Amino acid sequence: MNLLTAPAPTPHVNAPRDETMVALASARSVIVVRCDGERLPVLVPAVPVTRVAVRSIGADVDLRELRAALEDARIGVRFAIVGPERTVYAARAEIRRAGGLDSEIAIRVTDRNARVVLCAHCRERTSVDGPTGSVVACSGCGLRLVTNEHFSRAHAAYLGHKLDAETDR
Amino acid sequence: MTSATLPVLRDGIDLLVTDVIERAGGIRSIGLVAPGGEELPGFTAGSHLVVGCGEKANAYSLTGEGLFPERYTISVLGQPSGRGGSMFMHRLAIGDTVRASRPRSAFVPVADARLHLLVAGGIGVTPILSHARAAATWGRHAAILYAYAPGSDAHLDDLENIARDAGFELVACEGRAMLSDALAAFLDDRPLGSHLYVCGPGGFMAHVLDQARDAGWPEERLHSEAFSATELDAGTPFTARLARSGERVTVPAGVSLLEALEGTGRAIPNMCRQGVCGECVLPVRSGRPLHRDSFLSDDERASSIMPCVSRCADAELELDL
């Protein structure tokens, strides 16, 4: 084993991947969730369609329209979410909290580098534009955080830890 | 050979028959307690016991809700043309002792479901009764559809009592003629987060599941329990090729893949040896597994096998071992 070079990063199993839109095939109704004004065309079957908008403000997400649609959602519904990663995954987490399953959710991410970092020290959320490994100042405690590969689907965020946490002083 | 040699019964418990109730449609309910009257192992809704019935062993669903039970209750449909197990159960008298497994579970409720739709066909009412009781006990939301042949409405009174006390919707459907319409109405307009549980004869379950799929229910929301045979057929012989060593292991008819691998001196982690616990799962490289377990998901079945019960549809199965 070579201890001098850093190991190649292996994506956490929950890390976002490219998803397909196959979930929509068996839909009886569809809720199209457009994130941050994304206008990407979404091809849906000829079933009743509800359209909702979701928007990120920094690391916060305004999910009110989606929540209202989820109140009325019935079995047979499928979801299509399009937009930047941080907002898309926040919408998916909300749908899953309401009882939705991954197999009912189709996702198309237009910007992979739009992420949220969850601070392991103060639990504050900070938005970051960059790949995993990026360093960002925590908007809660001010620590410089490394954006880990470890992704939480429930939090829709990457784990961030203090940059020099493992350095002797 | 008697059923007492089955591993599941060897590690099981002796139970005393304390009461017997004859119900409509040739169904008999049997109450069982520990001989010393002590508390029995608890179980989750939808669990079953494997009971030694003379030379055979049959699985019977527990109809209780499972929390700190002092008594197990099962209901058995008498099948004079069956393999003899149910008639053995119908001959039991109060005071007789039977050998049973501990409760086993392969039909659990989904803990975070918003609504549990419980669908029973005929004698399939037994695990559904357990689910209904547990849902009432834990304050879960449930709705029940019970389809039965005219005059064979065993446990309908129990379901009515539960539904009334807990505020559950209950649809009683006598005969097959109304089933499709009743089911369509029952499946319609259910909130996101609902799960469906069905137990009954094979054709009934296939009908219910197909109708649910057509109504847009994804597989992950559909849960079913077939009346499991505890004695699987012997199967056809095949060869297991172990990819890492290149070794070939012959698996004769009547010998499980797990037993054949153990015969070569390998220690495969295992527990239930009945296709339920998932302990012995092995990765498959090639060959089509003949899955007979009740543990693996459809996704997992593409690349895994449970060697305690499953075999191979091809002449050779290549394992990543």
C-alpha cells in the first residue's frame, strides 16, 4: 500500500448519479417540479399534470408550492424534478418525507456543482458552488469546511468537516 | 423421517392446545400456549409458525398482533385432499402438544406507511387479521378488503370489531363477481405513502397485484405472502462453479446448494436455512438462479442467491466464491 499518495476518491453510495426519466412511464398523474426557474423541457405521458416551482435562496429552499401539491398527491403519481443539484435534491427529500419512493421520482440535474454543505460541527447549511473537495467558510460557525463525498439524501447535503481537523498543532 | 428433524423445529418450542373453535368454511382456529404458561416470543404482524404435523411441517399465520403474547392463535383451513398437514391440525384436541418453530416473519408492515391497505382472499385472512390488529394497537391508519366465498366468512366478525373500534374502512366482498369493481374502488384515490398487503390463493393474489399495478402502484408498495410450503421440491441437479478457486461442486436433487458447499468444508454464514433470514446470501456471476426464498428483492435477485433454498435454472451456476 502506498501511503504517500492520497487514495482515489470513491463516491459514497448515496452520492448523486445521473438519473433517467423512466419513472414517468407508469404514471397516472405527474407533478413537474421546476427548480430555480429551470426551463428544460420535460416529456410527460398524457395524464393530468401539476406544475410547481421550487427555489433556493442561499442554502435554504422555498418548498411551499411543492408541499401544497404533496397534500393532494395520490398513489399513481410520479414526480419529475429538473434544475440545479442542491434544489433538486431538497425537493426529492421533501417528496420522500411525504411518502414518495425513489421509483416514483424522475430527476434531471442541470448543474452538478450547485451543492449544500452540512457542517458537522454546528449543523448549519452553507451553499457551495464547486466539486467535492471544495473548501467553504461555514455560514454558521465560520470554520473552513471540506466538502466530503459523503452525501445525505435526507438532508440533501454533503457532509462538511473542519479543514485541518486531522492536523497536529 | 419425522418433522422433528427439521432445523426450524429442532430450535423451536413445544406448545399446548388450549382451545379450538370451528368456524365457517371448514376453518378451525387453534389456541396454543407454552406448557408452563409462560410468555411466548413476540412477533411482528404477518408472522407465521411452522408447526410439525406428524411427518410434515406446515406454516400457519399467527392471527394475533404479537406484543407480549401469552397465547398464539392460528386458523387452519381443512384440506382433505392436501398433503395431510391441515387434517392433522383438525384432529388435534385440547391438551395435545405440538412442536412449532419460533414465529418467523416475511410479511412485515412498512413502519412509515401513511395508510395500510389490507387485502385478504379466503383463508388469506389470517395474516391480514394480524396486520389489522397491530395497526389498531399502534394507531396506524388501515383499510381492509376481505373477499370470501359465499358462506365462508371466517373472521369477518373479528375484522368488523377491529374496524369499528379503530375507525378503519372495511369492505366485505362475497364471491368473485364483484371483486374487480370492489378492488378498483378500494385502490382508488389513496394518499401518497400508502402500502398494499395481500394474502390469499395464488390466483387471487396475482389478480389483486395486477390490478394495483394497472392503477399505478409501484412494486415497492406491493407486499404479498403466498402460503409457503415448508418442504420445497427436490429440484434438478446442477453444478456450482466457484469462480475464485475454479472448483466445481455438484448439487444433486434433494440437496441444497448450501449443504453441497458445506460438504466441501466451506463455512457459509447461515441461520434460518429456510429462505427467510438472508444470512447465507451469495453473489452470482453467471447462470440463472431459481429463486425460492422470501428475502431478496427483485433487484438483488439479478446478482444474488440464497443457497439454503434456491437452485439453478441452468446446468451451471457460477458463484463469486
